[in-house]
Amino acid sequence: MSILMSKSNNRKSASASIVMLAVIRYCMRFRYAAFGFVLAFTSLPAIVFAQPSCPGIHVKIPNIKNSTGTVACALFESPAGFPTEFLHSATNIMMMKIRDTKARCSFLDIPPGTYALAVIHDENMDGKLNTNFLGVPTEGYGFSSGAEATMSAPSFEAARFSYDGKNLDLIIKLNY
């Protein structure tokens, strides 16, 4: 008789264990779903009420020949040294890695004024725009306001643009 009761108790406890396991699994699924719901809706205000990016000059450089090297963006506030002496004369300089043949430079906390921008694709990362024996650039380069280099680099006046202290988005296409 004790063997029969023992088997009966084992069946009852096994049944209770299976039911408890099902309840625990259901509760855990509910907890995970609730947790996911809370996470989704707590980030909603950040998405819906997101502030615009910081005021500044934001430069996109699309269609770079390759992802080798870096892109140097030099912001000038006067004609002095534009565009060749950017290490000595530029107001701000940024070096950015290239990702998927694109780069982006952002100059923040820039006071309103007139500026010009020079961008080079420094493939060998030597900090300068390399040229061949005739002086023709062998690396990519570009300027603000669509200024082009014909027989020499464009002037500051050809590349200048006005900045009002708010957000300004520019696109600079490189020439190779």
C-alpha cells in the first residue's frame, strides 16, 4: 500500500511540477514582453522630441574614390593661406576616417561670419595633398561653394560662404 501511495504522490508532484513549470514559463514570457514594451516606450520621447543637432557647419563628403586613408577638412575665416597652408592658417581642422567611401566633418561652436572650406582625401595619410611632377594633385580635393581648381587652387572669395551661427549643411564633392 505504501508503494501505491508513493506512486500516487509522485504522480501528483510530477503533475504539479509540470503545471508550475508552465506557469513560470508563461510568467517569464509576460515579463519579457512587458520589459520590451517598457524599453520601447521609454525611448519614444527621445525619438519624437529629439533636438536638432548642435549648431555648426556640417560637411558631408560623398562618393570618395576609396576608403583608404583619411579626409582632412580645413575651415578658413580669411584668405591668408587658403587653401594650401591649412596646417598653419586654417581656423579649424578635422581629420576623419572614411567609412564606405563617405565621410562627415562637423565644426561646432563656430561664430557667425564668412568662411571657406577646403577638403582633401589624404590616401597615404601624410598630412598634405600630394601632387605629381607637374603639380597636379594625385589625391582627391574639393572646396566649398562649388569652387573649382583650374590652373591653380581657387581663391578664398570663390569658395567663401556665409554662416549665421545656426545649422549649415554642406556637401563637398571631391575631384580626382
